[in-house]
Amino acid sequence: MPDSFTIDTSKIKESFFAECEDHISSMEGFIMELEENPDDKELLNALFRSVHSIKGNSGCLGFDDIYSFTHRMETVLDRLRNGEMSFTDELASILLESVDCIKDLVESAKKGQPAPDNMKDVLRKVSSLPGHTETDSTVHREGACHKNNRPSHPTDTGLLRVVFKPDQEILKRGMDPLRLIRKLRELGDPISIKPYFSRPMELEEIDPELCYLSWDMHLVSKESVEVVESVFEFVKDRSHVEITRLIPSESADDGTSRRDRRVSQKGHGSTQHPSVRPAMQSHHVHGRESSTIRVDIDKVEQLVNLVGELLITQTIINQLSSGLTGERAGLLEKSISQLKRNTMAIQERVMSIRMLPVGNIFTRFKRLVRDLAAQREKKIGLLISGEDTELDKTVIERLADPLTHLLRNAVDHGIETPEERRNSGKPEEGVVRINAFHEGGKVVITVEDDGRGIDRKKILHKAVEKGLIEDGKSIPDDEIYELIFAPGFSTADKVTDVSGRGVGMDVVKRNMEAMGGAVSIESREGAFTRFTLRLPLTLAIIDGLIVRVGSEKFIIPITTVLESKRPLPEELKTVENRGEVIDFRGRFVPLVRLHRVFGIKPLEERPWCALVVIVSIDGKHYGLLVDELLGEQQVVIKSMGCLQGITGIAGATILGDGEVALIIDGGGIIKRSICC
Amino acid sequence: MAKTILIVDDAQTMRQMVGFTLKSRGYSVVEACDGKEALEKLKNGLNPDMIITDLNMPEMDGISFIKAVRGLTGKRYIPILMLTTESMEEKKREGQAAGATGWIVKPFTPEQLLKVVDMVMP
């Protein structure tokens, strides 16, 4: 099948428009008849069918506005059908207005024009109907049934075992199991196919309409398990399908490492292929089992710790075996390196259970901002960076709401209308930026817009009005901004459906604090507003720079590191009240002697014989004196149990060689160094 | 000989869209406006290699149509694909229980349609 395939849609569009006209006029009739007979189910069904038909066709033809509008209308009608709401006069007029709106939408689509303005008003009315939740307002079209339509990345040839036990009734649904087996042949080379009878039986007992066969195949294929699985798309709900990768290839492993699917290990001793090694991964699809499972985070925690222990044991075995000679030594070495690879793989997988890139929630904001901007008639571009920053799943989930509030605020209050922007000499298109990164032992997420900034006077005025502060009192900027987080505080001139109700910001603050995080605001009137969310790192994985101080190893989060240098003696100064400073690109930054902070005997006290790592903490630069750099590594932050909360230490980690290293919390170090 | 596919949908647009796509691949196409008409055609000797049916139709809806075909001597094993919408996970199950072979989720692209047809075409 060729990759791209186009057909001339102009004729189809023509008949679509004609059909819409028919539907529209009959819909009007149905609604008015329903006014007379609100309980007539048939009328309601007919109305639903019309809306549904327009929706389906508009979706196929790419008329997204019609699609999303009819989708919402359909939702209302569905609730009506299910008896969740009743047919009132008010509803009838909203429905009639909706029909008018569809009419206008179709007209616009015919002329290739954008959606008419009144659509939003009608949509608002539809959305305001009882039970219509806000989540309905963004309609996401799923990519049809082809979740496996994405191109499969090329993988090395591997050996797959496919066990297929069709349900007995499969033939009665017009599905020929042999057809599926032939399909498999297109995906690879079956080196063995063993058919099985489900049970031995007498000839007269056999019902020719039932399927008694099952198959056990070994398939040499370059395809991933998912692609092979897709062959069974229509039968997997009722049949037993088990696909196992017997000989994995590196790249194929990558392809499956992030999957949510249940992974089970099942060996069928009786049918095991002679050349087959134990199953590595098995994708077991059976019946209506859920494809994800919920696991107590404690269990994962225990697993993380156990894997850490495993890693240590493996390193010890490795060291013990290094001096051995003889025939078996080579074999042992091979096995150990296999063990090492597997242990590492297990560690990675276990970690990945909990960690998700924060980008997972960012993507949904693209749609949010786009839709809101369109609704507000503003031009807004959303820039996303740092989406790979990994965060604990539960933290990510709880971030969605606060971030949504902030983005809505940015679009609604922050960014000006294109006209206002033009007048103040800004480009018409406003920019909202979300960024995520690690800093100072925290995960930081910023939401920034280049809009009108926060109006100090307005906040002050409002705060006085609400009795939050006394009139005439002078208040520093950050305290003024802090007022925004007060419950019920909103400076929006009028309440819109997206923001301005004053329920957002205090919720944001509360959510963040509940997670042990914080939120802060920076703003300049007419220039920008930036919200900074800081989340605790205790659950995160970081890239760390491993440094040595005396006999101890420490991890400095790599995101805070600017550079490392061996200073010249003349670059060091002692300044009154500031202590030791070091020249960093023409500026003097404080020098922090890590050995002093932690009370360790260093290998070297003279900075010009040791190394200084320049770090940025809360926007300020410091030089950390260390003995030696040992390399970079991704490390998992482990809780320190009862030792948690020591200033300057964000946590601990176990390095690949089994040694424990402490993770430095920059902000804490600075605090400690001041005390030293 | 070209394989024949029966398309059952009350929406002309959908019939055309599906029909165009299938014809471009050399399939021969027969259309019916609802389950009732399709069933008549089958009873009167039409013997397609596959049926593609919508679910929401006046006269006879897709589910009843699928059930009826599965009870029709000589036509009981024709693969039937149903056209559903993404919000109708339940319908998918209902259709399968009624005897549908597979499904295509609306909206779909011509490639997706052809891929699914290829998957179940005998």
C-alpha cells in the first residue's frame, strides 16, 4: 500500500453539503415536534441520528468546526436520550439556535471561510446546560482505530512466539483465523507453526461451525511486538493471543520499554521450541483485561531499593571474578556481563515505572492555548521547552490543574489583543512559554507570557477594596503579587468563562504547597508575567556531576553547573563581609569550600591545585571547591529516611559501583556555608 | 473477478467516500441506505465478499442488521465491518457480540479504511 493516498473530495463535499441541508431542515422539524411531544423517543433518536451523521461525515472531510460543534450537540442529545435531562422550552430554543449555527457553519465551510462568530455564543449556551462539564469543551478526535498505524521503527530481526487460541465462535463473526495466520506470514518468516486441537473428540461430536484449532508459531520477524499484535486487533478481546519476544534485539527492547501494557512471563513447557531461551518479555493480551494496573507506590519504592541492592551485589561478583583463570572463567565472565546488562535494564525499567516526562501534560496545553486564544480572538504562540524533564507520575498528575489555571490566566489576562499589542509596539502574536528544568534541587516549571504584566495599582486598589490591606501603606512588589494568591481575589474587570472568578490562583498556591512546592511571581508592567513553580526533587531522577571531596563522593545536579575551572592563585580574593571570592568571567562570586561545609578532610586545600565548580543557585553564582571531578551520571534520588531534612543535602544515591553518594542541595549549601 | 463490498449507510456522503476509496482499489461496490434495504438485497441473491455498515440508521440499525445477516443461510460468514465513532466503545462490544468481524472508527482516512478492509477480506 502506498504511503499517501488521495482522492478527489470535491464531489463528496458537494453531496455532504446537500445532505447537511436535508438534515438541517429535518432537525428543525424534529425539535419543534419534540416541543409538542417531549417524550417521543423516536423523534429524539431521529434528531440524534441527523446530528451524528453530520458529525461523522464532517470529521472525515476535515471540517473540524462542524465536527466539534455537532459533537457537543450530540453530547447534549445523548444525555437527553438517557433521561439525564429533560426537554424544556429553553433547551428547545438552544437546540434551534444550534441548528442555525450548524447551518452557518456549513455555509462558511462551503465558501471556505472560518467559522462564524456566533458559534461561540451558542457553544457557551450549550456548554452551560446542566451536566455539561468543562472537559467536554475541548473535543479531541482520536486517530481512528489505528493506534498501531504509526510507522514501526526498524528493528533487528528477532524471534517471536505467537500463541493464538481463537474463541470457538470466531467463524460465526465472519473472521477466518487462517486469514490472520496468513497476515502473520506477511510480517515475517514462520519457522514453525504447530496447530493444536483444543480437546480430543469423536468425529460426531464436532460442530462444523465452531473453531477447535489453536496455533503456536515461531516467527522470525523484524517487526515489533505491537505490530504483530495489531494483526489480532479485532479478535484479541475474545481470543487468547500471546506474543512473546524470545530473542530480543536491542532496538526492539527500546520500543517496548515504555509500554504500559501488562508484562507477564509465561512459559509453556510442553510446546517450548528447542532452540529457545527463556522468555524475556511477553505481551499477554487476553479477554478484557485492563492494559494498565495500579500499583501502590510503596511497592515500587521497595522494588527500587531492591534493585539498588542487586546492583551492588552484581558489582561485587564482578570484582570477585576478575582474577579467575581457567576454562570456566570465560563462561563466568560472559554470564556476568549478561547479568550486568540485565540488572541495568531492570533498574531502568523500574525507574521508568514512576517517572514520566513532564511533556506528557504539556502537549495537552497546546490545544488549550490554541482554543482559548481563538475564543479570545488573540494571537498566541505557545513555546514549550524542557518537556523531557522527568517527574514522578503523581506529581505530574497534580500539576495539570495548576498549570491549566496559569495558562488560562496568561491567555486571558496576560496577553493583550492584537490591536493593543500593535499600539504598544509589540508583535501582534503574543508568546506564552512553559519551561521545565532542574534547579537548586527542585524541579522548576515556569509559565511566562509577554503580555501586559501585572497592574500594581489595580491589585492595590482591589486589595484595599477587599480589606486585605490598609490604604496608603507602601508595600513591596513581591508582597503585592502575593495578594493574587488570596482566596477570592480577582482583578479581572469582567468574569469570563475561563478566568476571572478568582478561584484559580489560591487553588494553584494550595496545590503547590500540598506537594511541598512553592509558586512565585515576577512581572514588569507592559512587558511580562512569569509564574515559577518549584517542586521538590525527592521523587525525581537527575543528571548529576559526581565530584570527590576528600574520601567522599557528592553529586551536584548538572543543571545547576555552569563550568568547572582550576583558578589561578591571583583569581582568588578575600573580601570583607563576603569571605573568599573567586573571579568568574570578570565577576567575583563567593567561594564555598565543600570540605568545610561538611567537615571533611580534603586532599587539597589550595583552590589553585584543586577544582572549582561554578554553579547557579536561585539566579546567583557560587564556586564550589572540590578535589576532583569523577564524571557525569544519571542518578536516582533515594530518600534518606530519618536523616531527611539535613540542610545542604537533597538526598542520596547509590552509584553504579555500589558506593553511596550524597546529592548536594545548592541552596542549603549556601546557607550552611554562611554559618561556617 | 473483482471482490464485491456492500456499503450500508444512510449518509450518502459516507457511502460515496467509502465507495470512492474502495473502487480506486479495484473493489466492486454495492450501496444500501439502511439495514432493511441491505437485507433485501442479500435475500435477493447479492453475495458480497464483505459488508461495511454504519450503526446509526433509520429503518434497521446496524446491530440488528448484523444479527440478521448472521442468521441468513449462505451469507452467515461474510465479514462485516462496522462504522463507529470514537465515543462508542460500548457499541464496539455490542457489535462484536452481534457478530461484527471488525470496526472502523470515524473519522478515518482512506488509508486506514483500506488497511482494515485488507485485514478481514477473505
